[in-house]
Amino acid sequence: MSFELTILGCNSAIPTIHRKPTAQLLNVAERFFLIDCGEGTQLQLRKYKIRMQSIQHIFISHLHGDHYFGLIGFISTMHLLGREKELHIYAPKELKEIIYIQLAASRTELRFPLFFHEFGFDEPELLMESNDLIVSTIPLSHSLPCCGFLFKEKKKPRRMRKEKIEEYGIPAKSVPAIKSGEDYCLSDGSVVPHLELTRGAQLSRSFAFCSDTSYHEAIIPQIKGVDMLYHEATFLDELKERARQTMHSTAKEAATIASKAQVGKLIIGHYSQRYFDLSPLLDEAKAIFPDTCLAIEGEKFELKREYDSDS
């Protein structure tokens, strides 16, 4: 099953010819989650051949315009294209009023159901849960109330060894219990251990999106050990005073968070428009956390399937 992140926008407050504001698309088993929706997001989706109608869940981190100004246009386009299936938006409570004012002003009655799910900023909150995925907020430290998002697959059961099913004539109804950890009792009363009948489970994958934030160690326990972390890195460390004033992070600080949280991979983004050449930001981060990449529009980051070592 896929677990892939596509960068749609990577700049900070002001879009440029070469870089759009923040937007990312996460594909988990062909379910598509849009994370932030800066200006131009729908054009980026077209550019990278992503079907916007396949998106059912949108997550907005906070109400600075570079993170949601593309949303009303995105909603309008889906309406004009005849969308009928529901759309869920997870965002600060004020966004619902903002969107409905714009729809009312244009006398637009959407063809599809639109559901808003508000969240707070004081502590992590569960936003959605399916049979295999959990999404929760990551409270951040910014000049406006702001949350990141943690996408985490649920722990998966061990896999049956097909040859053991045939060897012991195990009926299908017994398989779920065995995969969950039970031993299997044969007709003669002997017991076959669970570990003999199964192989290692697919490891759960995780992605943490940490949008606009100052250096904030309080997030470390929640993101500890995630496979992939996106963390804003608006400035080089030589401008750390400016970062403090605007409540943003430097590349060095993003890498320090990644190192202390022992994440698998770090992706940095939300670059100040002052940086045309991004290599100094990458170099600064890699000096502390070597497995760092730049968020570049169109880049894809895939977490491949991995299994327990006894598989």
C-alpha cells in the first residue's frame, strides 16, 4: 500500500514565480489528504496530474493566508466540475465562517456536502480515525494559534504463513485470531505456537507535518520516532533573531528537533523569499541531521513497506 508525500508548495508568506505557498498531498493507500492550501494549490494539482476530486479530507494548520488562501478557489472548482461526494475540512473554527461568507457573497450553493471539523490548540486532539489510520493535531508555537498534523498507521497484525495453513488444515475462521496472537489447537489436542504460524507484520508508517512554528521542544514526545518529519525552516541561523520575532524556525533549529526526536527523515520548507538558492539551508540542516531533504515543488517522498525482522 502506498504512503507517499507530494510537495505542492514550499514558500513562506509571499509566492514567487518559482515557488508557491505551503501545500502538500499525502497518499495513504490511494486515499488523498491535502495538507494546507496556499494560493495556487489547485493549479499545482493540475500541474502534477493529481485528481482534485479524489481528495476527501483537507487539513488547514492555521489562518495565515499563505496556508489557506487557495481553499475557496479549490472548493469552487470542485463545485463547477460537478463534485457530489462529501468533503471534510479540519481547521480552526473561524475558517467555516470565512468560507461560507465567500460562498454566500457569490450566491453559490455547493453541489456537494461540506463538513467542517474544528480543533483547539492546547493539547493534541484526535481528528479522524479509520480502520488503519489515525490523524491527530500537533500544537505548535506561532504568532497565530497553529497546529501541525500527525498521520500514523495503526499497528498491523502478523501475516499468516500460507504453507502452515495447508500443513495444519487451518480453517479461514481461525486465521484472524491467530494473526492477533493466539496459538492454534489441533484436533489431537496439541498446540501450534502463534509464532510458528505467522511471519512478521508490516511496520506502521508515520508522517508529521509541523507547519509554522518557532523552536518548540514540546512537540518532541509526540513526533518521536516518526518515519518522516516536515518541519518549517524559514531562515538560516544567522537570522535567528528574525525567526524569534516572527515565531518561525531556522534550518538549524528544524534539524535539532529532528535529531532530538530521532525521526527517520527530515524535510524542510517554508522558505523566506530572500533565498533563491536553497542549498545553504540544506547544508545548515544536514550538518546536524544528515538525512535532510528540501521540500521542492513536485518532489515525492515515499515510505516503502518494511516488515518485522522475523519475517
